Amino acid sequence: MQFTPEKYRIPDIPMQPFIDPVEIWDYLNNSFPTTEKVREIVSKSLSKKRLNLEEVAILINSTDDESVQLIKNGARELKQNVYGNRIVLFAPLYVGNRCSNNCVYCGFKASNRAQIRKTLSKDELIKEVEALEDEGQKRLILVFGEHAEYSPEFIAEAVRATYDVKKGNGEIRRVNINAAPLDIEGYKTVKEAGIGTYQVFQETYHPEAYKKYHPSGRKADYNWRLTALDRAQEAGIDDVGIGALIGLYDWRFEVMSLVRHTNHLEACYNVGPHTISFPRIKDASRLHIGDHYFASDEDFVRMVAILRMAVPYTGMILTAREPAALRDEVIQYGVSQIDGGTKIELGSYSFKEKNSNLDKGQFQINDDRPLNEIVDELLEQDMIPSFCTACYRLGRTGEHFMEFSVPGFIKRFCTPNAILTLAEYLYDYAPAQTKEKGMRVIEKNIDGLSENLQKEVRSKIERIKLGERDLFL
């Protein structure tokens, strides 16, 4: 892709800090919206061009009803143009909650004596993966506390063990990671295990706020965390995920910083983040941070729409921290991935009933619907629940992924492949009512494909009926 970086007060240099709070606030305080400007920016985004920081600031500062509706309508249209009506599904799997940091907002913090510390054994990990495969999951993100026990070698072994689990027609085809920032050699070790995306969330991009929330542990080093994904890129991991924890500082600053982080990665490595996450602060064990920066539902929806306009090609992840009704609404405005059937207590997937001996989770989830219930709800909305991993298996990652996704061509691959993974799910795991509903959605979406694609997809579905699996374009 081609990207010309803006002229920043702090230049973009690989593995060097790049956030200037004064600069970001200058944009926010000196970008004045008009309805006409908003129309122009929305039009630019709909042509799938990245927005600059001034344009993002204008959208953030546009709070009148007409402008907000323009932004939301534009985000809805852009999402449909780039991603179609598919939603990628995954599940988080917590491997260990030991942590040496003392983050004020987190239930895993080292000073929380009420937390029961646990690391899954290999046998326990296998049972968890088997339980997830029994539900139909194909994509996982392994989550680790930040502790010396969770070394690159430990993470790599957990990834290999996860990929090795095969139960019936079940298998995990993509394992993403949410863990501590590593050095370059550590990232290389993890990459060799065949990971997907490596996520590191900055939590808050504001240096002073960051210092307040992270008083001790390696995580107290703001710059080490800020440059974490530079080191991942240097190690050859070209799929990385960025994120901010909304509620620690002003959400407007965090949105600007997420875009600035995207610009930095593009300027230094010619590829932006594969995903952006924006979890909102929810209750956690011994959470005492106040609600001064908590984002309202209204602001949260607007924030998602603005991010979609700002980065048309980047995957956006919405977590089960949010309640079902809000998730259903926000999906319209740019979200491309959600977790389903989520459980965050260690060992909880392999327990069919609530077990009081399980540890307390890192935070509170507000959408605890089983995976099939979420699949069923998406089908009701004529959306395609997708478990697709084809791009990663065919090398369409990093810069190569951007070559497809930036102009919107990825939709030509993703819709057929989403249909095929949905067909697998329906034949292997869905109850009769969901299967019937899903096949109607599949037929409707096949009819929208080109004649050649229709023939190819129908042929592959017949092969799935006969027992073949993992078919993709």
C-alpha cells in the first residue's frame, strides 16, 4: 500500500516512541467541524482512503445530531463495502493469570490477594481446547498474565499444543496471542510456533495517565510497551493488534492515539495493525479508579463509527465486556470480529456447570451467551457468522493482506470462505433450527456471487456434506 505520513513533532523511527500528547491535544482543540467538512471526510473514507489526524479530530468534535448521523451512516456503508455482512467469531482462552504488574484497574494485579493464581497444565489446556472445539470454535486467542513463568518458550509450547488438539471434526486453525511485550528474539520464538496475530494493548496512550495506572512491574515502562509491536515487526510478525482500554483517559485522546499508532506502523513497516480493539472498563476484582473517564454508550457507538471511518481496512474487535443489545448495535458501524461463548475464568470451558472453585476473572463480561445463540442471532440479522482462516494459510497477511484489503478486494475471498466455514459449523455443531436458518442465509449470499464463484462454492458445500473439511478459496 502507499501511505504518506503526516509531519509529526516526533518523527516515525522504528522502535522509537512516537506519541506526543501536546500534538494530539492541539489537533483536538483546533479542529473545528462544519456539516460540510464532515460530508467531505465521510466521502473520502467511503473511497477507502485513510483519514489524517485533523480529519479524525473533526469527526470527534462533531457532536450535533446531523453530523453524528452522517458519521454513523458512513461507517455502516463503509463496513458493508469492505467486509460485506460477515462477522468473524473467536473465543478467548485464558492460560494463566499470574502477573508481576500492579495495574490499578485489573483483577490479575500482583497485589490482589483475593485472586486465585493458576496456570493451566498441558492436560488442562487440552481439555479446554477440546471443549471449545465441541462448540464449533476454530479461532482462539490465548491470554497470559505478564509474568516470568510465561516465557516465549512457554507461550510457543501452548500454541503448538492447541494446534495439535483434534476432536471429531474439530480443530483450531488460528491461534492469536495476548501476552506481555517481548524482545525481538522472544517474538521470533513465538512466531515459529505458527501464531496468528500478536496483541499488545497500550491501555492508555497518555503518558501521565499511564504512569498513574501502572505503578510497578515491567509494564510501568511506557515506552517499552509503546514500541512492543515494532519489535514484533522486526521479528517478522506482520500481523499485530493494537488497542486501548476505554475509561482510563479521555476516549477522544485514545482514538487519536490509535490512529497515530496506525500511522507509525505504516510509516515504519508499510503495514498497519491487523486489528484494533477498544474494550471498555468494566468491573474487576478490587477495581477502584473512579468513573471520570468512563465512556457512555452513546459516545462508545460514535467512537466505533469514527474508528471505522479512520481506518477502513483494519479489523475491529468488540468483546463480550459489552452487553448483547449494545453489541448488536455497534456491529453495524464497523466491528468485524466478536468473541462468542466467552468464559474468562481459567478452566471454565471444560466445566459444563458453574464451578465455585474456579478463579475470579480479570474483569466482568456482559454477554455470556453460548456460541450457537450468537450464531443464531447473527443469522436472524442476515449476517454470515465466519470462522474463516484462509488468508493466513495462503500467505495473505501483513503487507500482502493490505494489498487485498485496502482496495476492498478481500471481500471477494471473504464472503465465499465465510459461507464455507458457516456450512461446516451448521453440519457439525448447529441444532436443526439454526441449521435451517443458516442454510437460508447461505443460499441468499451465494446468489449474490458471480456465476463462477457460485458454482465453486456450491461444489465445495456438497463436498462438506460428504465429510470433507477445511475447504477454502
